[in-house]
Amino acid sequence: MARTGYVLALVLIAAAESAAGAAESDACLTQEQRRAAVASHRAIPLARAVHDLRVHSPGAEVVRARLCRRGEDLVYVLTVLARDGKVTRASVNAASGALVEGR
């Protein structure tokens, strides 16, 4: 009986993580929207955002990048592989290039 509860808990955790990922991706822009944001100067190019991140984290490699809405702002959400092998996320303000948060 306890094993069934454990398996159910794992299934519920996996479902919650999947739903959170879906909600996060809903706030992110499509490729066409990203191009329009950069063309209209509402967002810096991704290459500049990656450069600005590397100033704070030398040697970090970006393995995934998304341009997303966060409130009224646009942010690049970057998945980063650090030199020590740790995978983290960093947010870069898409208008200014300033590092918003890293975890």
C-alpha cells in the first residue's frame, strides 16, 4: 500500500512539473514574434544577451534560449551549462542586457 502512495506521489510531481513547463512556454514568444521584437528594438539580439551573460559567468555555455514575457518586460531565459557541469537558468533583461537573475 505504501508503495502505491509513493508511485502516485511521483506521478503527481511529474504532472505538476509538466504543467509548470507548459505555463512557462505559453509566456514565451514564437520565432516570428522574437524577430519582430528585435527588429522593433524592444529586445536586443540573442548574441548580445549571451555576451552579457558571459561577462558575469565566464566559460558558461548557453544550451537553450527563449525570449519570454515577464510582466510588462521581455526577458531572455537562458539555460546555462557552467564549467563545473552544473545546469542553471539565468534571466537577462531583453531591453537592456542586464542580468535579472541566475539560479
